[in-house]
Amino acid sequence: MSTIPSAAGSGVTNAPVVVLAGRVLLSILFIIAGFGKLTSLAGTAGFFGSIGLPLPMVTAIVVGLVELLGGLAVLFGFKTRIAAIVLAVFTLAATAIAHLDFSQAGNALMLQKNLAITGGFLLLAVLGADSLSIDSRLGD
């Protein structure tokens, strides 16, 4: 049987602060993107429709909520492991849907960025939010 390591047991005295900084940096992109999508639904739905996604308005709302609420969950450390897994899968799906056409400028960089973000979320899913989080206060 294996154990899941924690940042607290890493020997790094400021590990909770470093994990919090990581959560802040991972979450910013998703909070801003989700808020932007939800406050510009027509434009978001128009883009989603242009790339062939079904029910573009519904998809825009769902995507905006996943990004905003998932980003806030990671930021505050609430149900962090679940939120990190959801956002890791979401990021890979978004990459597959919108960033694999390398004839479009920037998509190779977007692929690399999204793979790095996914890696961060996977680490967060395994290690958790550490002590500076709602999860810690709830005993998760």
C-alpha cells in the first residue's frame, strides 16, 4: 500500500505558502477566463459555434462556470483535489478541441502551456491544498 505525500511533510518550512502561491497562479487564468466568458456569452457562444461545438450558448455557460467555479475552488482550497482533476481534464479537452490545429499561429505554444497547467493540476490533485485552505479547516 502506498501513501500520498503531502507538502507539509516535505521538510520545506514554508511549504503552505508555496502551495498557496501555486494555487493562486493556477487559478488566476481560469477565474478571469470563466468570468470573461460569462460576461460575454454572445461572443463566447459565437466562437464556440464557429468551431462546431454543439449548443453553443449552453456550452458557453457550462464552460464559463467550470472555469470560474473551478478556479475559485482551487484559489480558496475548497474540494481542491476534485477541482484540480476537473480542471486537468477540462484543460486537456479544451486543448484537443481548440489548440491542435498547428497551422494556426500560437497553437503549439498553447498546447505546451496547457500541458504544463495540466501537470500542475495533477500535482495539486495528489498533494492537496495544504494547510492554508478551506480543505484544511474542514479536515480534508
